[in-house]
Amino acid sequence: MAFGIDGLLIGHSEDRDGLTGCTVVLLPPGSKGGGDVRGGAPGTRETDLLESANLVESVNAFLLAGGTAFGLAAADGVMRYLEEQGIGFPTLVANVPIVPCGVIFDLAAGDAAARPDASMGYEACLNASDEPDQQGNVGAGMGATVGKVLGASSWMKSGLGMASLQREDGLKILALAIVNAVGDVIDENGTIIAGARDSKGKFLNTEAFLSSGRGLADGLLPGTNTTLGVIITNANLTKTDTNWVARQGHNGIARAIIPSHTKLDGDLIFTASTGQVEAQADVVGIMGARLMAEAIRNAVRHAESIAGIPASQDWGRA
């Protein structure tokens, strides 16, 4: 069981030369799903159906991918895999898999022509495990970077991070994050873990830099930065509750990334409830936000330097 949540599987597929990849979260049958898109430049697929008023309640999988809008094609592979398993929203003629997807812009980190496609999405499903233990340079985090305010010359390597808890009363929550933010990732005490660096090799402090009246680097475009999050719980929540938990989960992004939710970022959080134990949505949201912040910090702590992009663990500041 993945972090104690029965039926949950997580899989990755990546191109280590092209520095891109995707991560799939395969959900147990009957999981209710929600989501909240907060950033100003999102790249998404099938997020409208997560709104509380819309028909479909159950979600079969979430997909997180690199490749910006090109990477949305990887969801086709996840849908093919699920259809082969007979999984999806039942209609008179076919089961239609429900696979909301979010993407990050990682084209500038490696080969801009390398993008996740349907075959990579399918491979991630084949690789899915109930004991995921990979963090950092894996899956959709393969080409993730942070600290973009001065452009590529000063950013640092990020990746995929996870955090989880299991309470004595049986409540379990898992947070997963792909961190590709324009801002800096900070520790609980406000210390920068990874972010933009100045000409002397020290942390710039993006918030202070922007507050001083200096602007963004030329060529830094909207949509080239995004933090993608997933919060999964075994709590028995309604679809409306899962959307509430997703909204609260953004508090975790704001705690760990400064600045966050800018017009340059496409931040979003997906949430799913597998329905095994009773718990209040606010309690799940509060703990989910804390875990999301922890997952974001783990994404940069576990990242490894690659293609000349330094990582926190090599920088001596983690």
C-alpha cells in the first residue's frame, strides 16, 4: 500500500537526456476528485469536470507532465492504459477514463524538442507502484527548476517531492509536488533552500529583489513556471470537500515558495478522496497544506545537479 492508502499507485517515466518526463497517480475505484488552479498561466486538461457542480464525481488518475502544452498528449497514454483495464466513466458504448492533467514548462532545461507523449504516459502507468520512493530528478520533476527571476544563468535544479502522514485514528494523507517556480523555495524558518543566485553566487532573495523595484529578466515569459501538487487522502470526503482541500493546499505552496501564484506561474493542486475513514474537510485541508509545503521542500532537497544546473544538496545550503 502506498503510504497506507490502499489501491493508490504512483508511476514515473522520463527522458534523462531531454530533461523531461511525466508522473501518473492511479487512484482506487470510486475516488472523488477536486482541484484548484491558482496561478496566472496554467496548462491543463480536464480540470473543468472537477468543479463541484459538474456531473462526474469519480476520478481515475491524475497526470503531471513536462513539455508545457505539448506534454498534455501524455494523458492519451494514461487513458489507453486505463481503458485496457476497463476503467473509466461508464457510458452506453465505452468506459471513458477521467484523467485531469497539469503540465510544467521545462523546454529550456534540456532539449526543447523532447516532450512527454502518449507512449511516455503509458509507460508511467506500467511503472506504477504501491511503494513509490523516488524523489528529485524523476518523472515530471526531471526538468524542473526554481529561482527564475534573473533567467537561466541563475536558476537551480528542483524536481519531485513527497510527504505523508498516518494518524493513529487511521487518517492518511499524501502530498506530491512538482516544483518549477519563478520564486525561491524556503525552509520553515524562512531560510532560502534553493532559488535565484546573484553574480557572487549567493542567494538573491527574489522577493526582496522585486520589492526593490528591479524587474524580471528579459525574455521571462508567462507560463514558463508552475508548481503542480496532488493531495490524496483516505478520508471520506464529498466532491465539494475535495475542492475545498485543494484550495487549502495552496497555502502550502505559499508557505514554501516566495513569491508564489504570480502571473508567470501556473500553480494548481489536484485532490482525491478514497473514502475509507471519517474526517473533517478542514482538518484534511490544514494537514494537507502542511504536507504540501514539506513536499515542495523535499523536491529541491532531493534534486541532483544536472546539465550545469546546480542543486541545493551540492550548494551546501540545504
